Amino acid sequence: MDKTEVKPAPHSGDKEPEVDKLFRALVKTEGSDLHLKVDRPPIVRVKGTLRPLDRSPIDDAEMQRLLWPIMNDKSRKDFDNNGGADFAHTCDVDGTKWRFRVNILQQMGHMGLVARRVSNFIPDFEGLFLPPIMEDLCKYHQGMVLLAGPTGSGKTTTIASMLNWVNRNYRKHILTLEDPVEFVYTEEKCLINQREIGLDVVNFDHGMRQAVREDPDIMLLGEMRDHETFLTAIQAAETGHLVFGTIHASGAPETIGRILDLFPEEMHDSLRSALAMNLKGVVAQKLLKSIRPDVPRVPCVEIMMMNSTMQKLILEEEDNKLADAIRIGAQDGMQDFTMSLKQLLDDDLIDRPTAFEVAPNPEQLKMMIKGIDVKQPGIL
């Protein structure tokens, strides 16, 4: 790993947490993530690559000195009871407030930290190199839109850009339940209330019970990790709200199975019916290293819109045909990862080695590069 020099940060008062120096280093190196582990120097992720900062390793005493001051009573209790805590932290860097999504963890008996830098600027779809169909997913008055992908795939940024599009174009009430709050929105046309679990409301269940009395048009429920969260989201969609959420799934078609796995089998039929009626679309994405010097990473995006074909396949338990239906549904704005890779290549945003390294079907990508229409019968 390449060495990254830590530049001294300006002193801004005796009460400033000592760890803020490392958060400043992350911002000044234009890194995305900060990792702190005992017996290692601080490590930042820059353009997808981990780089140790040019300083001595952190021992246990220093780690505790760095981390305890940025934890409140709730996060300390979470750490003591669960071995980990999630919260947001704000740091001043040259007069600009930067937010960080922080996870403090325990591993092998030692404290550690992983923090994600949250951009102060919410980019639009063009700035994120997302396809125009994203606007259509923001125009629904009711239903559920899911963002799928692994940790660090840009799901939160994409949802923020979607909500900010609504904020610029409609007069609606947006209510978020987040753990923690990451992007802070500036109200334009919308009324926006952002509630942080553990800070503004005791837990997610209480937040959802209160939400029905708070007159939201659009709800962001953050990460959907269990069947209770999904049931709540579906119920909110069924009662006339547009619900956004994220889920850990490898692709858009796989999202259906990922949701079903959270429920007992006897509920699958009713759940399939609810998904077919209320799910409006799934956007799955992964971040790839860009070849453009002004663009660190770009999303490779798979989009599944819920048309009559998709509804029929879900209801009839033919999930294995969803991927083919996405390719055939390109005229409706749908695309799979291979189609997205081809577009990124055409736009000179990624190189061929990167595309073929992550391509789910390299042979299909080769055919598309040669101009062969893989959607035609007999090629699927």
C-alpha cells in the first residue's frame, strides 16, 4: 500500500476531539473511508485503494482516547451491550462541516473504527452517471422503490439524489428514519423531516408508529434488514405512501429471493402478491474504478421496473426468468449489469479489463461490444 502523508490540521479549540485530525486527513486526501485498528497506523481508502497514513501505529490506550470522546451515552451503551455502535459524526475542515457515518467495533478484544465520509453535496443523476429512467422512479405517488447492493456500493448516495430530485420538483412532505442520518437536505419545494434512531426517536418501531400521524408523502426507511422492517414498508406503501429503502442483494432479480428469505415459507404467497402490487422498481448497483481523472468511481447499475411481465413472473414464482425479462424490457428503461457495463465503456468511463472483471456474463458482454443484439430470441 502507498504511504499517504498526514498534513497537520489547524487547531480549533481544546474541546475538539483528537480523532478529528484523522477525519481531516481523510477529507484532505479525498478518501472515502477511514479505518482505525490497534497495532496498525490509520488507513484511508482513496479511489478504492487502501493507503496507510504516514504515522505510527495506534495502541489500545490511544484508540480509547480517540474514540470514547465522540460517543454519546447511547452509542457507548450499544458498544458495551452489542460490541459495536453506529452514529454520525461532524467535523470542521477549513470552515466546512463534514459528516461521517461511523461504526465503532470490537474485534479480538480491541476497539476499532470504520468511518465513511458523506459528501456535503448531493449530486444529481447526471453527476452520478445514472440513467434517465431514475427520474421515473421518483414520480410515483405510492409504492416501494428499493436500492440493492453490497456495503459501499453507493446506495445511500443514489437514494439521496432521488429524494433531492423530488425536493426540487414537487411540494411534498419527505420523512426519513435513519440510523444514522447521513445526507442533510436543504429544503427547496419539499418539507423534509429527518429523524435519527436513538437521537430523535427511541427505535425504528416507535418511529414507524409515529410516522402514520406525521402526514408523510414519501418515506425513507434506510436499510431493510429484517422481516418486521419489510412488513412495515409494505404496509406504508399499501396505505398510499412512496417508500424508499436499501437492501443487501447482489442484483435486482435476486432482491425478490432475498426478501422472501426473511419470511417463513407459509407467508411467501401473500408476500409475492404484496410485492407484485406495491414494488415499483429495484435499482442494484456496484461501484467501479473510473478511467477519467475527474471521476473516482462510477456505478454499474441494474434496473428492474415492475411492469405486467415482472408482476406475472413474481406471482407465478418464476424468479429465474426475471433476468431475461430485464434484458427484453430495455424499451421500458430496464437494464442489466452487462448493458450498464457496455454503456460505461461507450462513455469512456471504465476500461475493458475492469468491465470484464465484474461482468456477470463476459461472453454476453463480448457480443454486445461487437454489436450483436443479445435480447433477440435464440441468444438469451
